Amino acid sequence: MYIEEEKFALWCDFVEREFLTSGFKELLEKKIVNGATSNPAIFQNAFQSSPAYREDIEKLRGQAPKAIYEALAIKDIALAADLLMDLYKKGDDGFISIEVDPALCDDAEGTIAEGKRLFETIAKPNVMIKVPATHAGYEAIEALMAEGINVNATLIFSPDQATHCLKAMQRGSDRFAAKASGTTVPHGVISIFVSRFDRKMDAHFKELGLPTAKLGIYNATRIYYDTQRLQLPNVRALFASTGVKGDTLPADYYVTQLLYANSINTAPLGTIDAFVKTGIREIREPIAEEEIDAFFTLLEEKGIDLGAIYQSLLEEGLDAFKKAFTEILQELEKG
């Protein structure tokens, strides 16, 4: 835990074969990170840019592209899980996430089946299955946690999505506990996307005279409060999409602004490095709910349709992951 007494954790939002055996180990040894996350875009970059996968790809030649993808990804996830296992056994997080095929985002049964298969194939207790926060995803989240599988509910933009995910995790945990009394319940994280709000809306907000680089922080904090209120001992808020594009904000902006107790921030390597260099080891008090409410009232008065923004960002996020996944499969098919 980066700040153990306040249960604030940094996770690494990056997975790549050579990095896992070098830089990632160093981050663990220095007690900077205690978990990691992946997604189709991260794997796409790794497979296309790193020579570490060429030998495995050649050995798998002739198999279906998705089978090759899964073999490569599973090998990385299993390696990361082993490196994180000591932390997991100590109860200091130690989780690594792998996402189901994003094309299954509206298919609950398909998501459940793939989530179970991935978890069983990797066979590591500290793996989290990432499930997009769609209507089908809520059903899958409950079913997977009812089977004792850790879940990372991802692509959460709205408080409504978060509430559905939290309730699904609560139901799933209760179902698991009812049939496996005495066994530790599975863990869940609510992955709240942050920076994409500001990248999408800041130019328009500037035109309207509204504060910039604030929407993502205020929205994430509102969902953080909702997560904290439910007091699920096995579920925490995780702030995702916390890298900064361009140089208008400090590289660690979305970490330092969301340095809240009982939360996780999963960040790219550059963001982690910038944050560590600040030397900050104290949490912040969350923005007051009254201030958040006043901000959203102001947006409403200015004609900002938050519901449309939430929906647009979810669709864009799903499309980006589907595109990355499709491109991976196309590249693996071509060889």
C-alpha cells in the first residue's frame, strides 16, 4: 500500500513482458505499486511494439487469432499474478486485471462464460476479471462474484453505472458467502474514469466561462462518496484514466487531486514517476459534497447535459477497446 495507514494504493496501468521482469519488479520492491491493470489497448501496444512476443507468436502460428491473443495475454497476466502473490497473501491488494472480449459488452452469458474460463485458465487467486459497466455487465458482475471471482467493473463514467455495479457486487458477494461460509469473499473495484471528461469538455467549458480540468475530478469524487457510503469491505473505488495528455496540467494531476483514503489510482508509468517525485505521502480530504453539488448545478444552468456526456464517453470507451481488440486479432491473423 502506498499510504498504508489510509489504505491508498497505486496500481500500474501497464503490462508488457519485458517490463514485468524488470521495471515492474523494481516498483514492487520499492513499495510504489501493489497492483496492476491491463486492457485491450495496452496489450495492442505491447504486442505490436515489443519483440518479447515474437517467439511465442511464431509457436502459436496456425491457431485462431483470439486463441493466440489469449495465450499471450494469459502468460503476461500469470507472470504479473506470481510477482504480486506475496502482496495478495498479506492482504495488501496484489491484484492484476484482465478484460473480457469487449465485443461481449452486451452479452451477459458470453461475458460470464469468458470471465469464468479466463479465471480458471490463469488459475491465480489474485486475478481480477474486468467487465464493462453495461446492463449485461451488471448481470455478469454479480454472477462472477457469486462464483468467488474477483471483478474490476470498468468504463464507469456515471454515478448510475457505479450504483448498479456496487449493488451487483454486493449481491454476488452475498451469494458467494451464503454457499461458502468461512471462505474469503471475492474482491471488487469500481473503475471510475476521470481524465476523459476534461479532454472531451474543457474547450467547450472554456467558451462558456466554466472551470476547466474539474469535471473529471468532481464526478469521480461524487462516485467515491457513493462507494464509501455503501461500506462494502471487499470493494473499493479505483480511479482510472488518470494520465494527462499534453502539457497544460502537471503529469500527476489526476493522482494528487484524488489522493483519497480507501481508494486506488491506476496510472501509466510516466504519471506514477511524476507523482512519486513529488514526495507526497499524505491523503487529501475529498471535495465537500456541497461544493460538488454546486458545481453540477452550475453546469445544469449553463445547459450542460451530463447524461449525454456520460453516454457518449461510455460509447467512445467501448468503441476504443473494441477497435483495439479487433486490430490485435487482425495483426495476429496476418502474422
